[in-house]
Amino acid sequence: MSPFSHLLHAIRSSRGICQSELSDLIGYEQTYISSLETGRKGPPPKEFIDRLAKTLNLSADEHAQLIEAANASNRKFMIEKDVPLDVYWLFSDLRNRQLELSPIQVRLIRDVISIKETLAAQPEYPVQQIRRRKNREVHM
């Protein structure tokens, strides 16, 4: 399931409503909602998300989570034209091996990608100088 599929299902289930009830509430076909929840359809348009949020009286945070999940669920990816050559190869490798990646590999790749933000969030500690003892040995 995509992030959007998972979140839509969780929100609907937490409200205790079935797909057909949600369909009636927001004015979309039950088959469309089912396709969204199973991932057969890509993420819906913003209009769907906004209508869902308004109808179910979702919090601003839940609404933002739906939008973020929809963006993360987009199966099409565009590489910017001015990226370095290695970025093309990276995405080629990911595209070709996406079904082979283990959860730990995915986690490691995501951690490496976010390392700049992780380092920026680390508190800076002042550099402490080490005092050296003067050698007091007498040489004869």
C-alpha cells in the first residue's frame, strides 16, 4: 500500500465508517475509494483531499498529513535537468532494484539522504583544547 492508501484506510477505519458510507458522504464512487485504499489508483487530486478533510472534520494536522502522504504516493518521478550525472545513475539503480531493496537498505538510503538535516540539527559543542604537560625530565 502507498502512504496515502494506508492513511486513508486508517482515517476511515478510525471513524468507524465503511467505504460506501464515505462514498455517500464525499460524493465519490465507492469503487474509486476502494481503488485508492488498495493502491490501484495513484494519489487523488487535492479537491478529493480537501473534500474528505472538510466532510470528516479532520484537524489541520490530519489534512496536512493527507497532502504529504499523497505527495509521497506519487509513482511518477521527474529528475531535474541540472542535477549531476551521478544522480541519474542513482535513480536508475533505485528504479531497477526497487523490488529487491530490503527494509534496512531503504532505511539506510533515507538516512544518508537526510544526513545534512541531521547534522544541522546537532548542537554545536565548543572545541576544547587539551592542556599538555611540559616535559620536566632532565636529560643527562
